Amino acid sequence: MMPNGTMSATVHLSELTRAFARIGILSFGGPAAQIALMHRELVDERQWVSEEDYLSALSFCMLLPGPEAMQLATWIGWKKHGTIGGLIAGGLFVLPGAVIVLALAMIYGAWGQVPLVAALFTGVQAAVLAVVIEALLRVAKRALKSRSHWIIAALAFAALFLFAAPFPVVILAAGIWGFVATNAPNAAPPTPAPWRTTLRALLIWGVVWLAPLGLLTVFAPGILAEIAWFFSKLALLTFGGAYAVLTWMAQDVVQQKHWLTLPQMIDGLGLAETTPGPLILVTEFVGYLAAAKQGLWMGLAGAIITLWMTFAPCFLWIFAGAPWIDRLTHAPRLSGALRAITAAVVGVITNLSIWFAAHVLFGKVASVDFGPLHLITPDLGSLRLLPSLLALAAAYLLLRRHWPLPVVLCLCALATAALAAI
């Protein structure tokens, strides 16, 4: 916080680049961990955006198709340095993970499974678990300011955790309730309606996204065009991040298109879960293996096309919609809807945190249905002692001793890798 009580406004482009390069390298653990990491780095430590703006933007990103953490990073970059800042922030958030997933996909395609790499990142996941819990507590403290917000968060968590309710339905219901329950006159908006900016962004980024799709359809019919069409459609369906569509995607690429076998799909998901960046990067693994049947260069082309069709739409949504976020706070009903969605997001992060913790700390996690109830049930006998101890140690070092996050991540990763090597 600056001496006058306002958030830091001037951020040099080089500083923005360094910050998001660091975040991109450290963004392990899925959306809950990534949102927590950006909150820690950009709200708590650097204070580039306010808590209110961060939560409003997060709520907005939750409504969009695609990986919400990557889109939140893009919004922060756009907020500080316009389109170029958004491209740098969003690109660097994805690039490290994309490079690693491509390398692992190539290794996997040539030699099969990579257990040592999986062991290395098991320690990373244990450390990230502590970051997730810390961020959950901080966000809940600041977002849940009334009894109704607590109730919304609890209902959102119950709907997701107990009943496996569709994510968009939960968020939409919270937004509708917040809109209906708010009754106040509109304030004067801070700026004119940004229609021209939005239409220009829709035109430019619509061409950036769809022109390659048309060119591939005309000049490269076959597997590359199929990949482009499939992942373009997937980009429109990934509401709530990758978890919402992974089952559908896996069934389609395995049972319908026969691009991968089921064991390959499971291994790809495991690799994506243990690397930095959005979990939706598992699509890159799928695109590479699907096209690599026709050679290495086709595999590389398949991976690049998959990345383009997956993430180009994310820039479109943010650059077209971000200019409207500031105006929402001056429309009480819309602002009330966003506050309700923000409260529901606490329930969403709680659900993701429990899911993440269960899969990090237990070797076997099953799903059990009791009528409408849909529960995850970890096998208590499969408790993984080393990740559990590392998670506790990481929590102590990060929350009590305030050690730097990269140091804690490296120590935990080396511990599990050394045990696997032995």
C-alpha cells in the first residue's frame, strides 16, 4: 500500500514480465493453488491491485469459459499495461507449463511413463497445499462480510461437494440471488460505456482465433483440422475450468475419436496435474499424441494448434469484457450479483481445496453415490505419509517462519524425488 492509502499504480513492463514469469514457473496445483499464488504475490506482497478489484475480477473470470486463473492473470496484466500487459501476463502464465507438458509428452511418446518426474512433483503438490489453505482463509475473511454471504458460500460448497452440481449452475444461481436481493439506485459510472473497445477486441481476437481454424480446414484437412475444430469447441464449453469438461473430453478422445487409449489419457492428466500452469494443458498432451502418430513434426504441429485453439479465446473474453468490470461496481444490482458470486467462489475454492488435498494426501480416492449425494471417499489406509509430513512442514515454513515459496517448493520436491530414487 502506498503512503496515501491507494494501491500502487505504476508498474514497469519489465517488472510485470518478471513477476508473471515467476508466477508461471511456480503455478503448480490447479486453479485453487494458482489463484492463491497470485493473491499472495500481487495483492498481499506487491499490492498491484486491491482486494476488492481482485475478487471482482475473479468472480467475472469464473463466469467465462476457459481457465479462470489464466484469465485472471491476463486481466491483471491488462489492468496495469493494457493489451500488451495482458498478453505478457497471460502468455507467461501458460508458457512454462506448456513447454514442460510438451517435453513430457515427447518423452512419453518415445519411452512411456515418467515416474521420477511424477515423484518430483508430488513434493511440490504437498507444499502448494499449504499455500491453498492460507489463501482460502484470507479470501474467506475478506469476501464473507455478511451472514448472507456465509450462507451463499456454504450452499455453493454443499452443492458442489455433496451433490456434484454443475459449476455454471451454482455460479449463476448465486449471481441471480445477489441481483434480486439488491435494491439501490445506480450511481454514475466512472467512464462511458466501452462499446467501441469491446467491439474492436471482439473483431481482432475473433480473427486471431478463427482465421487459423479456417486456413487449416481448407489447406490441411485431416488430423490437424480435426484437432483445431475439437479444441475450438472445447474452448466454448470449459466453464469452471478444466475439471468441468475433463470427463467429456476423455470419453470423446478415447471412445469416439480413438486418438488416445484410456491409460494414456489418465497418464496425461497426471502429468498436467504435476506441472505448472492450467490443468487444461492436458489438451496439449492429447493434441501431441493424436498427431504424433504421423511423425514428430506433426505431433509438434498438433500441440501448437491445440494451445492456440484453447487459449486464444481466453484473450478474447478478457480484452472484450475487462473494460466493463469497473462499471459493475457502480450498478448496485450487478455489483450485488458479483458480491454474491464472490461469496460462492469461497465455496468453490473450498471444494477444490478438499479435492486437491484428498488426491495429494491419499493414494486411493473413490467416488460414492448415495441417491443424490456424490461424495469423494479417500481410502484411509492409503494415507501417504511423506506428502502428509511435507505438507505440515511446508505449512510451518511458509505460514510461521515465512520462508520464500521457491525454497520450500524445491525442498519438498527434492525430498520426494530422493525417496523415489532410493
